[in-house]
Amino acid sequence: MEKIKKIHMGPAKCAVDLGDGSERGEYVNQDYILNKMGRPHRGISLMYCYYPLDETWPARARDAFADKEIAFQWDYPYDDYFTYKGGIGGTTDGEPFTCMQDVRRHGQDVILTLTIDPNVSDEHIEKIAEELKPYGRMQLRINHEATGNWFSFNKRATYQQVADFYVRCHDIISKIAPNVKTILCIGGIEHPEKGEEIEMEKEFAEAVRATDIWSVDKYMALHWGWPFDVADEGGTSFGRSKVADIYNLTKLSEKRYKFLCNGEKKPMVMSEFNADGDVTGPYDQADMVKEFCDMLKNDPEQGWFNGFTFYQFRDRGRLGLEIEDPNNPDCGIEQPVLKTYKEIIHDEYFSPKMTDEEEAQFPAKLRWGGAEDAEGISIPLHFEKNPTFCEITFEGEDENLNLMMEINGKWFYKSPKAKTIDFMPAFFEKPLTGEYDLELKIFAPPASGINEDDGREDWTINTYSEIKAMPYIRIRFAPILK
């Protein structure tokens, strides 16, 4: 066997993130998603709200106002997202923290969308910042789609007040938890025929300059009347655009953001991206997603766009890779777009960059700085042909490790409770057709999903683990016949 190597995992040319749970669907555990998709995402987007000054808080809106007649998804007194259980007087034992830990254990960064009452005091924001500080390189999207008129925060404050509140949140979070980067999600350029300015540029220009990350939400098709009506011919509660138009509007938005920052480049993302199958049907939905991603790959002007979040994994409507089974919410019904999307995220353009570094030896030290900055090891393996058995076993102290591993293009998770992991699923979709040399890549995200304050200066960014010895890797090329 050749010597093991130290490897670095860095950012993809275009990051892919995935929405998991919202007003339209429940959270799906990361083990299921990983097994279904075959690789971890750069980040998982979670959607919550924080309206602690309301009398019914922290009950979810649909429960608190179950007797209220609702004709539109956002007609509740506050947004019908899962409620952020932390904050002043709250607890970090529940959501979103349990979900955030699940996300990070599986080698992904957290992207937290949080709609917040703009009337809360600084003390509330300071408390949230302290609670998010142990979650590494996470992103926080505050009061998204802020140039719209449907969310409760827009009904409680003027657009200028919403913009000023965003800047105030950014400043507080940057001071207390600099590892948490803020995402400003506004309308961007919607009507280029009216000029080069973004929507409500006067009000949000300072927020564009203050934020860490620029964003727009762009649906190539959307049924915004869901679930209160059906998108059908002649209706007015849905829309569909050309893929090229959505692409160009996004590009124009990034250009204008950059202009407002005197030429400074910041990461540009699309925090919600999809084509609604309610409008397009399942086949056009998949085709439109592919067309957009092909435009990204083939654009001669590379570097202006940094990533998108597919909204979402499982949906009660038709905005998911899976549709929630109406008979059982724990069951998902795969849609054609899932296969298309899976092919996209396994493309080199959308995959994290792996770089070989110096040779390594056991005991081997691994550093986890996030999905775009991690140091692991690679173990060379020789295969005579497609295997019949392929598994890895960790013994001694190494049994307690929390690991993400990749072989033949498929990723596997090992929790501290697992001792042996079967790698054979890596060869079901991509069987070897002859003799091959493959690398087994191993990384170590934090087992608790939290960065512990161990006294290191870099504790909010990096966690460290050690593999004591070479694991036992069992490879066989023939079945047992007797």
C-alpha cells in the first residue's frame, strides 16, 4: 500500500446548499438525505422566526392561531416558520439547535434563515449571537425577501426601518460572533427596463455595503398561492419565467451590488432556487433546473456567482426533490428533479475541491474548519475489479470518532456509535469495470455538532480530531460459495 496523504477540502467553483424544512415541509434528518444524495452539501438551510414580544410566542403561528381564517400563507400575525427556541428566556436544548448539530455532524455548514421582529432590543440580538457562536462558519440570513410585503417584519416597520435593523443586527453579530456571516436577501433588479437600480435602493444601499454576503431569491416558476388554490390555466396566483431571464436578472443584481460597494466583490448567492412543479409539472421542472446550472458552468464570466440553495429537499407541495407523502409525513416521494439535481451536485463544477498535501502517518491529526476548509487524510486502495465486499472497521479509541468518508464518488457518515461502515453502496451506481486505484478520503467534523471552547484562539472556527491507527479495510472480490 502506498503511503497515506494529508488532503485539503476547499470551496467548489459553485457551492450547492439545500433547504431542509420550512412552512411547507418538515425537517428531514441528514442521514436520510446523505444516503439519498450520495454527498454532503456545502450548507443546509434551516428556516425559523423570532417574535418574542408577541403574547402567543413561542407557539408556532399555525398552532397559536388555529382558529383564525387564513386565505394566504403569510396572513398569520407572525410568520408561520418553526420558532427559534433560543433568545432571551429561551433554551438551546430544542430547535433550531438540535437540527444545526445534526447538520454539522454530517460535514455541512449551517445556513440559518431567521425572520425577526424589528422591534426587539439589542439584547435579543446579542443573545442570539452568543447562541450561534459555537456553530463554526455558519451563515445567517436575516429578514429575507426584505423588499417584499408578505412577511410580518415588513408589516411592523417601514422598509427603511427594516434596512436599518438589518445593519444593526449585522454590527452586533459581527462583534460577538465574527464566525457568523450575514446574508442580505432583497429583491435585487426586477425590472431592468426601469433602470439599473435594485429594488428600494435608497433604503437598502447601506445594508448592501454592510452585509457579508449578497443574495436574491429567484424562482423560475412559483405558485405563491399554495396551498389555498390550484395553479391552473387562467389563474393569477402563480408565474413562470424564462430561465435566461432569471439568470440575467441575478447577474445584473450582483453587478449593481458591487457598484454600490465601490467595486468591492462579496460572495453572491441565490438563497432560494427552484422551478415550482405546481406550475411546470415534474419534467419541465427538472429541465429548467438543469438549464440554469448549465448556464452557470458555461458562462465565460466566471467568479461572479458563488452558490445557490435548492429549495427544498421534501415539500408538501411540488417545490421539493421529494413530495411529502400525504398519508405519512415521514415518507418522501421522489420526483424527476431529484435525479437531475443529484447529477448536478456530483459534477466537478459543483463539488468541493480536493488538494493533496504532504504525506501523513498515524496517528493522523484532522482539522475541521467547515465544508470549505477542512484537512483530512486519503488512504490509497487497489481494486482488482468491482468488489463483492468492501467495508471499514475502526477499533479502540478510534471507534468513538465522528467521520465523513468518500470513496468512488460516494460519501458515508460514521457516528461515534458506529464501528463498521459498509462501502458497497459506492459500487452499486458506479461499478468498477476493471482494475482501479481509488482513494478513501476521511474528514472529521465535530461529533457534537458544536465547537467546544477548549481555550484555543481558533475554537469558533476549527475543531481537531486524531485517528490513532490505520482502520481495518476489508475488500473481497468474490462471494462466499460454501
